[in-house]
Amino acid sequence: MLNPGFCGTKRLIDVRLNYRNQWVGYDGAPKTYALSINSRLWKGRIGVGGFMFQDNIGPFRNTVSSLTFAYHIKFPDSELSFGVQGNYLKQKFVGTDVTLRNQQDRAINQYITDAAGTFDGSFGLVYYNDRFHLAAGANNIIGSELKHYKKDSLKSGKYTNTAHYNVSAGYNWAENPDFVFENSVMAVYTSGMPILIDYTLRLHIKKQLMAGFAIRFKDAVALQLGYTIMDQFQIVYSYDFVTSPLRHYQSGSHEAKFIWSTNLGTDKKRRGLNRDFIRQKFQYLL
């Protein structure tokens, strides 16, 4: 969802369900529901996929539908993926969810649910193998506008998408392939906001159990736990402890993810190793 270059970089078919309940107890806090699927075609050169997600944030109900395409260039022990994405955003504004200081505010009609839609796009690059990745991406690159109350000149207004830029890097380290340490760092920039920086460390035990933590600088610390079933299904849970001043007004954030990812016929004795990379040591779902 952050970088279309990752489309097709996992297994042959990868399906994910995601739910995030942010800042529990904070009125109008974000809730996110997401479904994504991607796959590799044409001898592994092409990644195709799509996703749908809904963000409920205060009076806004944002629903995004996306189609993604990526082209993979094969090197002896790595790949370079170019990804592009087309997005359609539909936004509803629910006036009854707004509390007005001035009940005669002419900018908002609390008795009407207004909807608007627009198209936008994303692109991304990922250079990777089973041990590391380097990536850069951009979302909302068109900067399209959503126009509300278009038939009411008094209340008409616009909501402008702002471009988001992200870079990430990761490295997997293991003396023993049964105990893999996954390190990754990501930075996200958008105008008018501080740069968001995440660092994550996960330990994968025998390609079945995952435990880890993440630090979102000046914002939160997250604990993560995941379990893999039959080398294809994975359940992951994460809990955020908020460290910013917002910690006084909420009780943390919950996130749950369900993954089905398969190579369809991979030798089970190799535990998912797909021989794509000549020095392949390990592979897992995340």
C-alpha cells in the first residue's frame, strides 16, 4: 500500500486482511480496514495486484480502490522492481459527526452526508533479494482534489490530496536460518508535517514464530507477535504504546493481520525457498 514496487516480491500469490484501531478511547480516532492481493506472472517478471481499504477518521469515510502493476528485472542474485498504481478515492463527509462551536456555521451542513470522488496515482522502486531491500516510493503524486457541496455555493469546499514520499531499507541477518533477525527502517515525508521515522526489529524462529518491536520516533513503541501455520497462513498482532503527549487521552492502538501466501507446489521440505536467488538462505511471509 505504501510502495507499489513491492507488488510480486513475496510469493506466487499473496493475500492480506488488515485491521487497525488507532488511539482507543479517543473520539473520532482512525480505524482502518484493508484487503490486498498480489501475484507474479510471466515467468516471474510481472507483478499484478490490487487492494481496497477504508479509513474512518472523524467525520470522514475514505474508501480507496487500487490496481497495481510492477515489472521485475532479474540480476544474478537480486531483482529490481518498478511499480505503478492507479487509485480511486471516494470520500464521504458525515455532518452529524461534527460538533460545532457556532451552530450557525455556514460552511457545514450537519444534516447532509456529502460524497466526492477522484483519481490519483503512486509509483515505487524496490531493489531486493531474500536478505535485504532498498526502496523508494511516492503516493498521491497527482495531488487531486475532492470537491464537497458542489451544488451549494455557500458551503462548497475542496479537500486536496498531498503527495507522500517514503524510503525504506531492510536487512535480514542469521547465523542459523532457524533464527532470522529482520531489521528495517522507513521514513515518510509529506509537506507541513514532521518526517515520520520507523525502526523495526523482528526475530523469526524456525519460520513459524515471529516476535518483535517497532519504534516510531517521538510517537510510539509497538510490540508484535505472529505465528505461521502450514508455511502458508500467518496471523500477526501488534499493540502500540503511544509516547507522544496524546498518550494522556487514549489507551494505545491495536492492529491485526491475516496472511495467505503460497508458491503453489513448492517443495515443502525447503520451507518455501523458491530458488530465485543463487545465495538464498531463508524466506518467510513478512
